[in-house]
Amino acid sequence: MIPLWLWIRVEEQGRRKLALPVPLFLAWLLLAALLLLLLPLVLLAGLLSWPWGWGKAIILAYVQVFVLIGALSGLKLDIENREQGKITRIVMQ
């Protein structure tokens, strides 16, 4: 399942935690429209380059975009700034 929210949490010692939700489902709608528009071009490029062996790779690269988006769910990044004592956590849910 694709992640629908991106949470950015900033923690600093002695201060209140800051949590910013970013709605990713809006970005996925735009990306889906773009990928739908590119589909005929990718298929045409794949069919035209099939005799040289590149067609299968082009079509599989297009499919791998969807696999990559689906694999983003559950991604967690922890970024620590030692100089300022800040910890930034980025979580895709």
C-alpha cells in the first residue's frame, strides 16, 4: 500500500516537539496522472526498441516506479544534528 501521510517530527532538548503532517495522497494523484499520460509513450518506445533488446527494460523500468512507490510505506529516517541537539524524524505512513 502506498503511504498516504508523511510526518516530519523535530525534537530539540528542552523544547516542545514539532510534528508536521504532509498529505502525500495529493502528490500521488498528480503522479498517477503523469504516469497515465506517459504510458502510451513508454509503450511506443518499448515496442520500437524491442528488436534491439531495450524494449523489455523500458517497460520493466516503468513498472518498477509503482514497485518503488509501494515500498516507501513504513520508511523511517532519523536525522540528528549534534551541534544544535536537534533530532528530525521523517516517517511515511
